Amino acid sequence: MLFWLNARRLVLCSAVLAFFFGTAAAEVSVPVSGYEIFLGKNCVVGSSPATCGATFTGWTGETSTGGWRAFPGTGLGVWSLQINYTGQPEFNGSVTIVGGKWHFLFINGLQLQGDVVSGEVTWPISANTDAGCGTGVARGTRKSWGELTF
């Protein structure tokens, strides 16, 4: 059972939040680490079978080499992410994120939230290999996030 849970663990090694001020756009990189806490449920998105409501939570921070960092990370904040995806989570595979929501709460009181429009989660070849986030850890990347809410 432990192996199965490790295969499902998602670490977002670097999430990039786009902050829009007027017509100028600035990107702030917020590296994060964490765990999947709800596997989601079967659903249909468009006309494709999907998993909806998979939920992840964690803290800010990554290692100096860009890998998964143990709690409490940098101690600067916490995050949660709820996604819908198509595909099957597995080593040497990936899933396509087709929607969701995210929320950051920083220790200074700043709260940010928004929609996830698209992205991808990629697993390493095996539990003994590294895809850039640590041995056996999946890597999440965003392709498009919706409007940011403060």
C-alpha cells in the first residue's frame, strides 16, 4: 500500500503565479512542496472520462536542487490545489490537467486564489528515478492559469 501512495504523490516543485497590475505583467515564482490528500472521483469533462476534485496541499519551498522539501519548507506560506484531469497517474506516464482551482495563504496575510485552466503532471520512469523533483516524485507544471484573485 505504501508504494501505491508514493506513486500518487504529487509535488509541485515550482508554481509560477502571474500577477497582473494594469497592463504590465510580472511573474513571481513560488516553489512549493506537498502531498495529495484526496484522489478525486470519476467524472466526464467534455466527452472524455476524467478524474475530478483531486486535492493537494502543502507548503512553500523546494531544495537547493529544485526537489521536494519536507514540511515546514521555507515557512512562508501554505497552498491548496484542486484539479480535474484526464489520463492515468502512473510511473513513466502523465496526466493532462483540464481545470481546477488553487489557493495560496502567505504568512504575511496575503491570500491569492484563481482557476487552473490547463497543465500536466509527469511521473518519473520508476519509483527509483528522478523527474526533477526527487526520487519517485511527480512534477506538476501549469500551462495556463485563469484570472488571479486577491
